[in-house]
Amino acid sequence: MSKHVIVISNDAMVYEDLETLKTLPNFSRLWDKMAFVKHVRSVYPSLTYPCHTTMMTGVYPDKHGIVNNETPEMLVRTSVWHLFRKDIRGTDLFDVAKKAGLTTASVFWPVTGNHPHIDYLVNEYWPQDEQETLRDCFANSGSSPEVMEKVVDANIHRLVNRTHPYCDDFIYSCAGSIVREFKPNLLMIHPANIDDYRHKSGVFSDLVTHGLHEVDNWMGTLIKATKDAGIYEDTDFIMVSDHGQLNIVRALAMNAIFRENGLIETDEAGNITDYTAFCKSSGLSAQVYLKNPDDRNAYARTYEVLNRLCDDGIYGISRVYTAGEAQREEHLSGGFSFVLETDGYTAFNNDWVKPVLRPKDVSDYRYGNATHGHHPNKGPQPTFFAFGPDIQPGAVVERARLVDEAPTIAKILGVRLDGADGSPLEDILR
């Protein structure tokens, strides 16, 4: 029989959520078949796109090159996200699976747009201008005519752009259509209702609990799709997540402080005319870029300001990493000179105008009631639990890393992911 693996990344699900999941109709029937990892260490920053790139490559951000959700465009309050596979350095699971002759599929897995080795692709992509329709998004980012007809068009009535739970209903429905129509060997999907609900209502809330009930219902529909396709008994289901979240109380406009200290220059209207340093938010951490990284004076001036703010203890910065420290300690590098870590209550804002401190703002994931991007040792940890013919029921692994997930999936598929920083989780496998 053909081997099949379905990877479901429930964005921002944490280990504590399993206490609720195991009581729900679909997951409770599967619980005795499961293997679990109790603590999964994410990557730094614990952001969706760096994490998911690690989850499909098995390497840290310093190797794959995705260090933020957004591209590193300077002097803007927000920039385009990493929507396309071309932004990733190196090899991923889809590459090696396709090379081995397996069929591949992805629904909303980040940074997979126009991936040449995904046969059945529905990319996480949204309109970039007023002319681009929702349907255009998928056609423009890699959905083949066959996928457009049999998957996207069959389910697009369910989708409300970037709105949960409608996105997630669309994702699971597309995944079900792909399973029934094409029976891929590897399918990776990324629903995000739990992440959205945590941003809006805090790390633990009634809304998050409601979201877990939604996840249980959708899991049932996906299992039914594999049974309809006749592949359930040959399918390994792997439920993972990328990061946890922390509750926050405020956001810090670091670039406004840079402006006060002469590191950003503006005209009378507040438009930036020149800069020495610019801060790019990654939620509960931030990356500071220098206009000229080789300018020793600029480096020293910026480092002095950052250390002073950290030492003051009131601005929400618990540590200032140099680029070298971030690389050595967290495998994080990418053209920036410094990384700022939160005090656990403060997020970072890209703005360069006052006020320096801002209240929470649920319209932006970085500044809601809870958010992420923090150091991976902090807060509730991501999940890894699985069942299927290649999974050892009842196996429990105390600790693993996000970089171990892709090598584990590769081993189940019988393919090699050379150069990975992680290792297969042998103890959960039969």
C-alpha cells in the first residue's frame, strides 16, 4: 500500500490545550493511539513564518533565511510578507519527497507560494492590491488549473479573507478535497484559528476553548476524507504547532526613541529623510538594522542607546543581543546588527512617531491581548502529537526541538533530508 502523511500545524496551539482536546469527540477516540512530545522548543523569533520554514526544512533561521514574517524593507510601518518559496534557502520536505517520486500537497503552509515541487498547492496568500481577487490569489501563487477547478472553486464560498474561523473551514475543506481527489503522499496544512483567538482574547480564554472544539470538529472531517479515499489505515496524522503566546500589556515604538536620539531623521511632516538605525518588529522581539553595518561609530551609538534602555528597566527590553550572540545562542542571523527581547509584557512597534508607548491593538497580531515572537524558552510550548501505522501508541518523549520535526516526517516517508539541524524522533516511531 502507498504511504501517506498528513501534517496539521494548528498555529499557536500549546501543550496545555491537550487537556481539552482529549475530552472532545474525535480526539478522545484517538487518544490511546497517540504518541506525544511534552516540550517542543521553537525557534527564535517564535513567529509563524520562521517557525514553519524550520518545520519543513529541519534547519534554523540562520540557514533557511526567514527571520521574520515580513520582508526586511526599511523605513515602513509594515512590509510585504514572505509569501513565496523563492525566499527560502536550501531544501525542504516537498523537494525531497518529490525527488523520491512521491506526490505532495499543501494548504496554507507558509512560504510555499509557487513551490515547484508541490503538486497540489493552495498557498497562504491574500490580495496585495484592490484589483486582485481571492480567486486570483491562488491562481497567482501556484494553484494548478486542476487544483483551481477541483479544490479552490469547490470551496472558495467558505472563505472570508484573513478572518477566522472561515479561513480554517476553507483550509480543512480544501485539504479534504485534495485527499479525496488526489491521495497525496505528503499533505501539510496550516489552520490558524487558535492563534487568532489568542491574539484577540489572551493565551487562555473561553474563545480559545471554543476554538479547540472547532479543531476537533475539523479533525473529524479530515479523517472522514481519508476514509472516503480509502487511505485512512495507511495514513500517519501528525499534529504540530509553531509557537506559544504570552499575554501583553503594551507596545514600544522603538523607532520613535531612535528618532529622539538622532538615529532617525525626519522632515517637518514626520517623513523619514535619513537613518542610522531602524527597528523591525517581530512581535515580542525586534531586529535592529543599521544603514551601514560596517560603520563602527553608528554601531556604538546604537548599542549605547539600546543598552541604556535595557538597563533602565522601564522600556520593556530584557536583553539586547548582538548579531553574533543571536547567531551563537539561537542560530539566528539575517543582516541585522541587534535583536531585542521582550520583558514578557511589551511588544515592539515599527512606528517612528510618538507616543513611544502604545496600548494594545487587536487589529494587529503583534499588539493584541497576547502575541509571540519571544524567546522560545518562555511561556507555554508548542505541541507534537501523532498517530498512525508508523507511530508507537503511548510513546512519550519529554523534549524535542522544532528542527526535529522535518527529519521525523522525512523518515516516516522513507526519504532523506540531508543537512538538517534536527534528528528524527525515533522513540515515537514503531
